[in-house]
Amino acid sequence: MLRVHGLACDRGDRRLFSDVDFSVATGEWLQIEGANGAGKTSLLRILAGLAPAAGGQIEWDNQPVSKVRDEFHARLLYLGHAATIKDDLSALENLQTAAAVAGSPLEESVALLALRRIGLKGREDLPSRVLSQGQKRRVALARLLCSQARLWILDEPFVALDVAAVDLLCGILDEHLARGGMLLFTSHQAVHLAGTGSSLRLGK
């Protein structure tokens, strides 16, 4: 269970949001909504431990994250809005490098299966600089297929994807939820996921 109490965020002298409360349990998803500048990305970055909150508390399995930080981060996968793909590396090398940085070395056979399922068959060894923006996005999303994390936090995961890729990603997310995973994400488009879901709008 992820539970948030009274979370607040400041950007400079401006308060983006305050008194944010929600919880996400096994098999559940939460979509964060709001206008540009409402603080959607900031909220996800705070949850992922990449930015400080101006107030409030985040709990993981009924413990403050501050007390179980290592365990929480071990259970977490965060994918930001930017693809964060290194152009000099191939899709395969990017996937394996990301796994190594996260402390979970990835076998080449597993990485190749993930890249092929995400729609990059035949492009696994190409320099990422020659890939389209949509293909680069698929490289980043292939990390989902290699992850054992319980909590996925995804910032605009459907950006730059065509209709077929959106359907494919929804299927991957549904599988994660069916396995007892949890999901938080932002999206400017309507998506249909299985499991128990709800939405939270910032900047009401």
C-alpha cells in the first residue's frame, strides 16, 4: 500500500498544490490529471524521491518512507516524461545500461525478448540516434517488461506512441496490475485499464 497524507509542493514562491491525499493498493491504479503547470510531474518526482515535498507524508506499507527508503526504492520503477535514451548506445545497450544503473543486471536474452515484444524487432542493435521519437519511447518502456518492481510511476507513458503501441502498453499495464502491481501515471489522453482505478485532479 502506498498512502499519501497532506502532500504539498512549492515551485519558487508559488505553491503548486497542497493537502493531496490518496492511497494505492495491490492491483490498483491512479491517474494524475490537471492542466499544464498544475504540478503533475512534480508530484510524481516527489513520490519517486527525486524532489522534496513542501509538506505532508508518504507511507509505504504503513511506514513513513523516510524509515523504509531503501525498501521502497527497491520496489519502485519511475519513468519520466523524457525518454532518457543515450543516442550513442543501441536499444539493447540502453536497456541493459538502465538495468545495471538500477542495480539489477539484465541478461541479454531477457532484454531482447522485451525489445521485440515492445515492437523493436530488427532494431535492437541500431544506434538509438537513428530511431524515431516513438521508437525511443518504446526503448524506455521496454524497461517495464524487465521490471520486478511492485510500484510503477510513469509520467506521460503514452506520449509519441501510435494507436497500436498505446494498446500494447495498456496490455502490459493490465498484466502488471493482474500480478498485484500498483500504478500511478499521468496522461493527457483517455486510457482504459483493467483492475480498480481512480483519478486525482490537481489544481481544482
